[in-house]
Amino acid sequence: MSLSLFIAHRIYRGSDLGKQVSRPAVLIATIGVAIGLAVMIIAVSVIIGFKSQVRDKIIGFGSHIQISHADAARSFETRPVAATDSLLAVLHDYPAVKHVQRYSTKPGMIKTSDAFQGMVLKGIGPEYSTSFFRRHLLEGEFPQFSDSASSNRVVISKAIADKMKLKLGDKIDTYYIQKEVRARRLTIVGIYQTNFSEYDNLFLLTDLCLVNRLNKWEPDQVSGIELELRDYSQLDAATYQIADELSKHPDHYGAEYCVRNVEQLNPSIFAWLEILDVNIWVILILMLGVAGFTMVSGLLIIIIERTSMIGILKSLGANNYTIRKLFLWLAVFLIGKGMLWGNLIGLAFYFVQKWFGLFRLNPETYYMDTVPVSFNIWIFLLLNVGTLLASVFMLLGPSYIITRIRPANSMRYE
């Protein structure tokens, strides 16, 4: 153990660290570091959790990548593309692709005796991954929908059910306008709620066969194909690779494929999520400033209070570098104590919110009913290491005040 570390450890462990003047400064410095780190942990966990949940809900409704007709406008009245067995097999063979599923959409209207509501009927096949909707299912069941027969069963959102005063087991009349008005009576077998209002107010889920019949398409035609990826970080690379391949091969009806990923389909939402990253950096910089400022103030007060000790050490042959290291080690001990409390506060908030959801949100505004939190061990460690290094770095300049202290004058200092 070096001389600087040994003396710093003795001062920190000794009863005389908190003298009459330095005790409040040490306490304030420790609290400043604790509050700064706790706020950083809480802010990062909430913002990352919020971004993750919003992104997962968008992906749950439309997967990572969608393949549709090249002439399709941003409308749910789509033109079909062929989803042949050979095409599906080729898509399955891409290393980045985890799952392939078909869908078809048909815009229409629900009408009851006293109300009506616009909606989009989304038909899905037996291979469709329903885990997302099962996680958000409130009542009833999520049946195995078919691409060869129509069961006239439908799963609706709680938002639509509340607006139309519908309940599980009710039969609803739906109408579709193309060249003529067509009607279908469907039975509600499930009610889901994702709190993502842009989609909850829109989608009803039913058999792929039913929607294709309403569209008067061939059995192998669909509105599009959804691809789920193994790793979200491969989104752009997989999109351009698949788009480049499919652009060379139109389907046997002459339709050209268009490949777009979830970020291209929802640019405004993802642009909004990227803005949240700016908020994280602003919070981190402010909290590091708070922690650093309190530590600088505390260190200066401790140095001034121990001027006589500095003079004695210099008279015994200690150089400025050794004494500066002594006070920096002392600051590290104080920073470490503050970081310990900051970690405890931040992690306590995370686990309480994760398990009990004490802090609530308005789902109509924030797409979820509780404050989301997410924990990443690497980000957690990076925050701790960054706080320690930034705080110590900010103390390097003030520690040079030790070089201005002269032994002859300092030993008489009280």
C-alpha cells in the first residue's frame, strides 16, 4: 500500500474526518454523488424501458420487416402479392430471419344499433405468431385462425369494445365497401389491450381466408408477408439484402415486391424515440455536474481544514504529487460511499417499479399504464465507472491548490 493510500485510508476510517467545518461539506458531497448517480440510473432505466416497450408494441403489430405490393400506398386497402411456398421457403433460409408469416387487411366499419366505428380487419394464417396478442389478451381466447376456411370469429381490442359497448360472445355486423357494400357477421371470441391507441382503435383479427374472400383474391395472394428477425441490430442490413433480392423477381401475377422495415413504416414514432436519447445525455451531464461540483466543494474545504497537516507532510519530505494523491484517494473513498447509496436508491426504485408498478401513466398519452423500467448490467456498470472517473477527473484541477501551500505558513495555520 502506498503512503498516500495508507494516510487517506486512516483519515477516512478515523473519527476526525468530519471535523466541525468539514463534516457538512463531506455529507453534502456524499449526498450529491448519491443523488446524481441514483437519478442517472432511474432516468436511463425508465427511458430505455419506455423505448423498448413502444418499439416492441409496434413490432408486435407488424413485425420487423414487411413485404407488400410496390404500388401500395399508405392505406389498408392494399393490392395483393403472391406468397408462394417457394418464396416463403427462400425467406426462411435467410440467416437473419427467425419467423415468416402472412397477413391480409380489409378496411371496413362496425355498426351496432346506436353507433358505428371504422376499423381494419386483419386476417392471419395458422403460422402467424400470436404470442404478442396472447400476452395482452384480457378476456376469452386467441383461436388458431385458418387460411383455408372461415370461422367468422374475431378478436377485438378493449378500446373498440368499450366504444361500441361490446362484450365477449357478442355478434357484430361489419361492412366493407368496394364496388358494392358487403356485410359479415362475426363473433367476438377474445378482447386484447396493448394501450397502443393508434393500433388498438383500428385492428380486428380474424381468419386469413375470410379477408382474402372479402378482397376476392386468389388463395396464394395476401396483403403482405411479415418477417421476424433474430437480432434487431440486423434490421437495416436484412432489409436491404432482402429488398435487393426480391426486386429482381416479381410474382407470377406481375406484382413487384416492396420491402420496408418497422422504422421506415413508422418514421415519426421512431424519430420521437430517438429524441429521448438527447434527454438521457442532458440528464447525465447535469447529474455529473451536480456530483462533481459538490465533490470539488467538499475537497477544497477538506484541504483548507487540513492545511497544517499538509505543511507537516511537506516538512517531512512529502512532495506535492504524493499529497495530491492522498487527497484524491480520500475523495475516491467519499465518492465510493456516495455511489453505494446511489446504487441502492436506483436499484430499489427499479425493483419496486418492476414488481409493483407504483408509478402510473395515462395510457392514452404514453401508450402504457405504468412507468416502464429496464435493467442492463453493462449500462449499469458504465454509469458507475463513468461517474467515478468523471468525478475524479473534475477534482484534478482543484487538487493543485496543494502546491501553493508553504510549510512555514501552513504549520501555523488554524
